[in-house]
Amino acid sequence: MDIDYVLKSLLEIHESDLYSTIHLDIRINQRKNKFISDVNSIRSIILNNKPVSIIKENDIKFQLLYELDNDNDLAKR
């Protein structure tokens, strides 16, 4: 998978394409803040915002960073 594929996929993403894992649910509960209160807040960011950075971690995994405000970013793998 290359970055062009990731960018194209982000343009075509729908809410039904996003799912959460038990691990994600645990992390959200541990890290709740004024920006992220539940999994729906993360879905909303992914669906409505453009990432400010994309980092290729390996052949199948990218890290997406979304800006929350001037002081905070959200990293999503």
C-alpha cells in the first residue's frame, strides 16, 4: 500500500468503513478530554477533517495526524 492509496481512500471513506476495537474503547476512556469524549468524536474528525500529517509506519500501516486546535493534535493509526 502506498500513500496515494491512503489519500484516495480518505476521500472515499464513509462512516460504515470505520469500526472501533476494544483497545480503542479502552484508550478513549483513559484519555477523554474536551476534544475526544467517545468513539463518535473520533469518527467525526476522520470524516470531516483533513489530516495535517501522514507517516508511513510499514507497508500496511500509516499514522494520520489531525489538528484539534493550535496546541493539540490527534494521532490515529
